Amino acid sequence: MRRWAPLHDVILFYTKSDEYTWNNPRRPYMLGHVKEHFIEDENGTYKTNYYGNVLTGSGTRGGESGQVWRGFDPTAKGRHWAVPGKIWEEVGIDPTGLTQHQKLELLLEKGFITITEGNAWPMYERTITPSDGPAAADIWAFQPYTEGTVFGTSEGIDADVRWLSPQDAERLGYPTQKPVGILKHIINTSSRPGELVLDPFCGCGTTIAASQMLARKWIGIDISPFAIELIRRQRLEGAFPHLRVGVDYEIAGLPTTVEGARMMAEQDRKGFEIWAVSRIDGIPNDKKGADKGIDGRIPFKPDGKIAKFAVVSVKSGKLKPDDVRSLMAVAKREEATSLGFGVMVVLNQPTSGMKSDAASAGTIELHGNRYPRIQIMTIEDILKGKKTHLPLIDPTVGYRKKANLADIQETLL
């Protein structure tokens, strides 16, 4: 490659007005920095290693910065009150518009100044936790092999925004999928619990998952029926099994009745195919052009390890006598990966002849169980919750990682 390796995406940050939410995001300190600049007490708590006249500057001044505060006279010691900018950065407070005494009072009120009788100066003291640290910069980059070097965690630098590996449990196989950690950073920074997050091109629903984890309300929009079904099945039902569609969230724009499915098929036949395949845990063939009789594939693991893919054919129009026989031929042709399994999804009721043809295909025995080679499923059955009968359906093409409820509880607290 005769150029610099492209390793970054750009996040655009813009607001409607000057009034917007900014929660002052922080990144954790490096463990080496903490051990060098902070003192660990007997309880394992780290405190600032600042002593003496850190809240003052050399030389006397007229005005309030040279006047007595809380019994301490800086002028008598040839100094004046001056809080370093580094302290404000550490505590995450904007002191703009405050006088020197007001700044000191604010630090005292927030617990960052300790006054001890007999000490020559008030002491700046701060206890740090893993959630403290420098202000988040505009580069978030996971650093491999840095595990154990970050304060408060055994993970490496920026591990929560690490790009997804091909085998990552979070991966859905959706193009341009982003790690949920990136969206959690953005949402935590620019919203508060209970506020609304909108993703108008939500894809596989990373924003929705992050918003739900962080106790935000959310709206996701996508043109792909596959994306919406993927979000429902994997992001919501998979990670938040306590949520109920129609109760805790709504899905608009996809069929909920046979008549609605018929209208969708009339308006967008390809969209109907994609939706129908997605509803039975399949991966739709969303490419345009000849599909060789395959509208989608349902992943399953007959041995619990290596995935196979039952072929799916979707029929939204008038059924023909040889439709089932055509599917049988396709399943036979794809036997190396399908084991001969085929599923036909039909909008209209199948004829008795079609049912007879499907039955004539016989069954396949796996691990002591028998499964029909060819299955016919109606849209009515699917909307009622009927599932395909395949060995070990594998939605790990999807997201099976349960949401971390501790994240939600911590956010609410």
C-alpha cells in the first residue's frame, strides 16, 4: 500500500444553538501517572500529592487576590491567591467570572480544599476514582497490549471503543457496524438519562442498544426491513428480553397483519422478501439481479459448531404447482451447505398439492431427531410466532450478548 494506512472515522459534532448538553467526558488516568503524582493511603485511595502554597502565586497583589481569606493572609508571606488552571481542569469546573475568593469558596464547598488548624496554608486535596481523569480528547484509539496500564481497570487504553474483530460476540455481520462503546461515549456526553436520542439511519441498531443501556429514550429509523427486524430480534429481544414490543417500544412501518403484509408485497416486493426472511431468523439476499431461486438463508448448526444455511424461497403472488418442486431442486443443488433443507414462505395459503410435494421430500435425521427437508410457512403462521423446525438455529449472526444492567443502574444513580 503506497499511502498512510486509513485507521480512523470522523465523528461530526454540531448543535442547533449555543445551549446544548455537554457532560464533560473524562478518560481514565494512566496507572503510572497516578502512582507518580498521587499518594495511596491505607485504604487504597489515591489523593493529590500537593502541599504548601499551591493555591497562591509569588509576589504581592492589590485587590482581592492579596486579601485575607478564611484567616490566611497571602500578602504577609509575599504571595497572592492564584488557583492554577490545571486544578480547574482536574476538578471539571469552569471558574469563568468568579473572583479569587469566590473560586476558593467554590473549591472549599466542593470538598477540594481542606483547612486544618495550625497549617500555614489551606490545602488543595482531591481523591480520584477511575471515572476521573483528563478531559476526553478528539482521538479515541484502542491500544493493543496495554492491558493493566490504565487506572481502575484491567483493560487496555480505550478498550471500550475497540473495533470489532470478525469473531466478536457483538458483531452482527452488518456493514459499517460500529462498537456500542463509541455510541455510549457520544450519548453519555451529549444527553442525560430520560432524554431522547434520534438515529435517522440506525442500521443494525447500535445507537438503540447504547441508548437503552444508558436509560435514554430513543427513536431509530432505517429504510431496510432487514435492519428493523435485526434490531427487534437481536438488539432488543436478544439483549433486553424483558422488553415487550407494543408495550415498551413500538415498531412502525412493518406489517403486523396479513393484510399489511399483502400491502407491503404490492408496494415493494423485494422489501417484502427481505422482511419475510428476517422474520424467520434468516439472512435475506438483498442483492439485486438473479437470485438463483434463493431469497435468503437461515443459519443453523447441526453439530453445534460449523454453520450450515437452509435456503429460503418467498412467494408473495399466486402460487404455482411446481413451486415446491423448484425449491426442492435448489435445496438439492445447495446440499453442501444446506444439507438439503429448504423453507418456503408464502403469503397465500398453500394448496394441498404443495403440501403433498413438501411431505414427499421426506425428513433428515440428526442427533436422533427428524426434521422435514422442505417446510412451508405462511405469513399468518409467522405473525403468530411460528418458528422453523431446524437443528440448533443459530442467531449468532446476531447479537446474543445480554445488556449490562450494572451500566443502567450506575447511570440512573
